[in-house]
Amino acid sequence: MFKEKFHEGIISAKQFDRDDIEFILKKGSEMLKIKNSNVLEGKILATLFFEPSTRTRLSFESAMYRLGGNVIGFQTEDVSSVKKGESIADTIRTVENYADCIAMRNSLEGSAKLASRFAKIPIINAGSGSGEHPTQALLDLLTIKEECGKIDGLNIGIVGDLKYGRTVHSLSILLSNYDANLYFISPRDLSLRNRYKDYLIENQVKFKELVNYRNIIESLDVLYMTRIQKERFVDMEEYEKVKSSFIFTEDDLEKTKETFKLMHPLPRVTEIEPSVDKHKDKAVYFKQTGYGLAMRKALLAELLMD
């Protein structure tokens, strides 16, 4: 059923209803217990990364190998024919002859949706400009579910660059399927875009916008930190003004609940002090990357298994 619904791929978090999310979270949880299998033997994943990536690209590739499949692709557009002027449409129509699924990252918002219009195989949006990053949001939910035991009823703070943060956009959409209290914390110039706020309002999601997480830190169950994304700014003076808006410290951690979890999609720049890392019961952002491998194994298996 999952395969039929998502036969064109995973482009946006808006494709998922609660049943879809719960299904794939269950499969992700099962994958945490299965290191290797051969369910995708003979299948090939093409990873087309026109923009830099560490965790997303490597976790997709590792997931495919651990399921018995193989991987082809590139990690910068400099080594593809795009550098020669080839369009995304032509790249996709070529690569689909070599693979069973394509995971694509591009700096252009809407690029994954565009690619899906031309593809005859599933397209997975592995980051589309400042738009969405749905598989990151799914692994974030898996992290929350595994670490907190639930999602409904939690107080979840989301901090940083909410305007350009594609992980935030997808996560807020997926969380609209749950009865959670959301707090969006950012500099005023980097607040969540109106189209995402309108979506949350339409879906009757409880949320507040703040400029400081320290006012609510004691009541939070989860704090999802994100970096201020330098590469999205045209004016570097504007970036310099906001780049150090939030820096989470050990003093902050001491004020949190015993069950509190600090998350981050990574890469981290200055927004979490390295001294916080040693508090592994609460600082789960590196553990989060492991949940990412399990989630991407689950997604690939459900999309590609015969």
C-alpha cells in the first residue's frame, strides 16, 4: 500500500498522513534491529547531489548497501553534465535508465517536484533548496518517538533559521499530524514563512512564535536546534547580524527536564557548545544520525522491494 501511494517517490512532507507516518516509523524502528539484509539485492539507487552533503548522501548510500543493493551517482554538479548546461529534466531521463530510484539534492527550491514530472522511477527529495527535506523530517520523528516514547502531547521547540531551513519546513508539516505544542524560535527576519504558518493554522496546530528559547526551556520536552544558513544569504552583512543569535550551553541544559532531548539536523556551527556533547542522555543529535540510517533503510525497502 505504501509503495502504491508513493510510486512517484517522496517529494514533500505533505504527501504523508498520520497513518503513513506511523507505518514508516514502525518500519524504521524495525530497521534499528536489522543491520544487514538482501531485500534489495539487484536494485540500484542513483544519488544525484548537486549540492554538498555528508549525512544525507552517506546514509542513503549506506542504507542501500546494507539492504543488499548498489549505488551510483555524484556528489557535486561539477562532475555531472549539468556543468555543461544539461537540464534537470534531461539528467533525470538519462539516469532513470541506469537505476531503480533516484535520491536528489539541489539548491533550487522545487527541483525534486520538477524531477518527478519527468521520471518513470521514484524520486526522493534529499533536500530542495530552502523548500523541503522530507526524509530528514521523518528521521527526526523517529528520533522523537524512540527517545521520548511518543509525539502527541510533547512541547517541541524549533530554533534557528526557520525562513530558509528546509528541515524545519518538512518537520513542521509532519508534526501537524500530531497533538503537539510547537514553539518556533528565531530572529524576526528568519521567522517561519507565512505559507507554512498558514498550513499549520489550517490544520489547527497549536504553535507560538518567540525570539528566545530560554523563556520556555524548563517546559520543553524537545529542542530542535538548527544553524543559521550562510549559503542562503545574498547579503553577508545580514548574515553577520544573525549568525550567533542562539548558542545552547551547558547552563541551558541544567535547566531542562530530566527527560529533555536536544536535537540538531547537523552540520553544527556555533549554535551548540561542544561541551554539551558529553551529556548523551539529553544531547541526541549524533544518535539522531543513526536513526537516519534506519529511516532511509525503511523508506528504500518499502519503495523498492518486489
